[in-house]
Amino acid sequence: MEAFSYASPATVAEAVKLLGSNWNDAQVLAGGTDLISLMKDYVVSPQTVVNIKGIRELSGVTAGKGGGLRIGAITTLDEMATSPALRTAYPALQAAILGITSPQIRNMGTAGGDLCQRPRCWYFRNGYGLLAMKDGTSLVSKGANKYHAIFGGGPAYFVSASSLGPPLIALNASVTIMSPTGKRTVEVAKFFTSPKDENAREVDLQPNEILTEITIPAAHGVKNATYEIREREAMDWPLATASVALNMSGGKIGKARVVLGHVAPTPWMADKASEFLAGKTIDESTAEEAGKLAVDGAQPLTQNTYKVQLAKVAVKRALLAAAGKA
């Protein structure tokens, strides 16, 4: 990797002052499970690495306002998975974390790092950029695209690598972002973006900003679950996932959120499935129909048609799990 300077601030205010106006000025280091490999592969070469692991205010899972949860950005995935509050009220989130079967990654990887990690697309990791274009043509659309997007329609075809994104969106969570001018709050559903050119980014974050915490509303009466499908259990990203949150009214669903993962450049909100579920009770046939609606409009590439069926099944099984009928 290229030589760089190193800083270890004690506060968020100190940290944001060390960042610059473009991404090559500085990069934030938390767990390092993504940034170090990006630097080793020369995908990014920051002049300064800002280590935020020593900022105590960014750690921990604590009670939020109104009975929800506040998760600090440098809280490790393992700390989240073992939190009694998270395990009880947000099984969708815990299931997504436990799907990351590597103890090393769970012990080093952080909540904020999972949301901010860069695409795992091999074209991007080999220096072809976010859109993987060559001579004005996408290398992905007719290339090796087995693990790429079936939603979104381009020009970006990578899939969001975040494990936490889909369940957090289903649970209507938001993130807090700090900059030299103050803080702002963004819904997780709007935090992920699909870049239209190489100068864009896949998350709503500027070079001089730091994601500081995640806030999840109270989940009283909300049944939620995540179901993931992987090629291998160990050291692998999912092929397709589904996270669901069901606001119950008696035995029926008042409002539903169905979010697919690893099928689009952003976690994909399956609105047709969500709308269909309102007023329904969950049984095998309802869950199956919701799965079909969730993949309506999918546009698979030359090698990833299989993802349509996987996403359909993931939605069905997530719904049945949420209803206690898995």
C-alpha cells in the first residue's frame, strides 16, 4: 500500500477536523476489515488514516428514546449479537449478524463499518470503478455477473454488501452523521444510493463526514425476521436475503416492510410485497405470494437468473419465521 499518515483522535470533533474535502485526503478506520484490504489492493490510497476506535462516545448498545435502541458506530458486530435488548426485540438484526459466521470479522467489524463498506464487486476491487465501464460499455452486463444485481437496471450492477442494511431499513432505523458544520439524521432507507457516475458514492456520506450512531425505533408489536441464502456457511457473503418487519393489529398485519439484500446496488424495498401483506394473516400461501411479488420487475443478467428464485424463497421463509411458523 501507499505510505500514509496516521491519527487517533479522542473525540468526534477532533476526528472530523482531520478529514478532507475529497476521499483521498483521509479515510476513517474503525474495524479495518474493509479499508485495509482496499488499501492493500490500491483501490484507495488515502493521505491520512483516521482511527476512530478510541472515541468512547461512538461505542455501545444503549436504550434510545421511546424504548428503541442506540448503537454506536464502532460497536462491534459481536457486541451487537450478544446484546439482550437487541436479541429480544430485533431478531431480524441479530439473525443478519449471526449470518456473518467468521468470529474474527464479528469481533473486529463494526456497525458503522458494515453500512459504509465498499462494494465487493470484483470489477471494482480490480480497479475498474464503481460502474465497471470500459470504452463506454459495462463490463458487467455481458461479463462475469453471477453475483451481481437483478434490480436497479444499471449503470451500477454491484450489490450492496451490507448485512445490517436490509433489517435496519425494515425496522425503520436512521443514522446520525457528523461533519465540521454539525450533525444530520438520515433514514437508513435513504442512506444507500445507486451511483449514476464514477464521481458518485454508494452511500449518502461526504468525505468530511463520519457516521456516528444508528437509532432503531421501539419494536413493540413488530414481528421481524431475516432469512439469508448463502453458497457456503463460512466466510461468504449471501446470494440473497430478505428482512421483514410486520406491525401487527390483532392477528393481522397492519403494515409491512419487506427488504431484499444482495440483489441490487442498495438494499431493495419490495413495495409490492409490502402493500400486499397489509391486512393479511401469515400462512404458507400468503408468504409464497408475497415472495412472488417481491421479485416482480427483476431484471437478471446473463448468469444470475437463479437469484430471482432465491429472493422469492428468502421472503417466504423470512415471513414464516417472523410469524413463528418457520
